[in-house]
Amino acid sequence: MNAKKKDPSFGDAVGEVETILARLESDEVDVDELSGEVKRAVELVGLCREKLQRTELEVKEFVAKLEADASEPEAGDDGALPF
């Protein structure tokens, strides 16, 4: 059975990419592990991009709703003074 592993949080993914990069830059990665490490980094960067794009879309939707709500007159608001 292929149980899908839960995606890491954005912060965890960025941290793991930074760890991989540090290991690569310091020559800590054996050539036999290199491909796997690079593949994992690419997967994590892709995941981060997806999360950023999804978040950007959600924020734009929230802002659009706020702007739409702000431009609608409130119930009973006919412009007349309350007294």
C-alpha cells in the first residue's frame, strides 16, 4: 500500500533545502547520495512554490472580498444624516 507521506510545512521545507545546500557546499554529500539529495531539494522547492502560489491566490481573494465589502453601502445607508 502506498501511503502518501504528509508534505512538510513551508518552513520545514525551506529548512531542509538549506540543510541540503549546506551539505552540498561543504562536500559532505557522497557522490552516491548526490542525485538523491538534489532530487529531494528540487521536490521541496516545487512544494514551496506551490504553497506560495496557493497562498498568493488566497490573499488576493481575501483582499478582493474586503474591497468589495468596503464598496457596498451598509444596510440602511442612504447617505442621510442619522439625526
